[in-house]
Amino acid sequence: MHKILIVEDEQFLSDMYKLKFEHDGYKAVVARDGSEGLELAKKEKPDLILLDLVLPGIDGFKVLTELKKDAATKNIKVFIFSNLGQENEIKTGKKIGADGYFIKANMTPSQLMEKVNALFNNKDEIKPTKKINSEKESDNSIVEKSSAKILLIEDEEAIINMYKLRFDKEGFQIEIARNGAWGLKLARQKKFDIILLDMVMPAMNGYEAIKALKSDDNTKNVPIIILSNSAQDGDIKKAKKLGANSYLLKSMITPAKLVEEVKRYLNK
């Protein structure tokens, strides 16, 4: 199993990439700043480092310089993974010792995975296969994961990818609606065990969606978990008054915690 160190301070992004790599059979380690990246590079001895440039404390260029100066880390492959894609920045990174340069905005997680797989294949090493989930179900699991159906109503592609990866890994069936109106249509057509609902969406906002779902006999008893960027008391109270069962802040909930919240409702 190849090990990858992701040096990235945006938790949302690092969680998404970590999930993607683990889903495809890699071991992934995350560092939130440059200093931690240097420390983990020595400790973990990864096969590859994906290095952001804009980091708190020590920036990516400085991290790369230190990595290449240290005998313990100088031979680790380092690919810069940044939204800074100017020609001079690419040249600087490669001059310091970067083995490659990926621009975040130009790549989906799946495309990044293809690049990483190709990198290891070029070394005549075995391409990682999809990891089989061998984790045992908890004793208090009432609803079988394979039978639990989740509807995610969300318009941000990066968030969709991150959550879908996690729920797929856990064995749930998950369907995606990229706006409120389409989510309402799917909810009425199919039977879901739980609905995950963003509040700010095109076509129909979260409040309108909750109201419509709770007024329909086919959907009124389906638990609704709100995923929002707003922490205003008024927004939370309004959503719960309309019928939302739970209100979670995107910035405070990891995919793993969201899965646990879903399990909690399914097991009620």
C-alpha cells in the first residue's frame, strides 16, 4: 500500500482528497501546515507528497527547500498541488526540486487519482486496487447499510464528491440532486430513509424544500438533516420549526461525523 502525505490547510479539501485516496487503496496522511508537513515527512516516510504552496507559517516553497536539503526526505517524490499556476511559480517549484506541478482548479479528485496511479505505474509498481471494506457493523446497527437510501440535495460539486465518497465507502446507497426542485421530485418518486439538505440552492432554497417535503404524505416522515454555512440562531430555529430534524454546520462537520449522525437517525 503506497502512502501519500497531503500538505493542505483547507480541511474541506484535505478531507476530500484523503477520502478519495483511501477509497482507492492508498494510505493517506494529512498535514495542516508547513511545519507539520516537514515533521510528518520524516516520521511517515511517504511515497509521495502533495504540497500546497499557500500554507500558514512556512509556505510550500520553503517546505520543499527543507525537504530537499534533508537526507531523510530528499528522495521523496514531491508534487506541488496548488491554485498558483503562473509560469514563474511552476519554474520556481521545479527548480527547488518538485517532481511535478498540479493545479487544483484544473483537476477533479478522480483526475488527481488517475495522475497519481500513473505516477506509480511508471515506476513499474502495482496499481492500487479498490480497498474492500472489512469493518464489522456495530452491535447497535438496526438498519442494514446496504438497504439504507440517502438523498443528498446539494449544488456544490466538491461537497457532493466528498460526501458521496464517504457514504459509498460505508456501503450506503446515495442519490444526488443538485437543486431543491429536483430533490423534491426525487423524494416524491422514491423512498429514502433520510434526506441531507443544503440551504442555499438554485431553483428552490432549503426552507422551501423543507416546507414542501413536510406537507407531502409521501415524504413528511423522512428525517431531514440540514447542512448549512449559516450559524445564525434565526436560521437554525426557522429550519427546525419547519420540520428539520437536525441542523449541522458544514465547516464543523467532517464526512465521518456526518455518517455517524445519519446512523444515529437510522437507528432510532
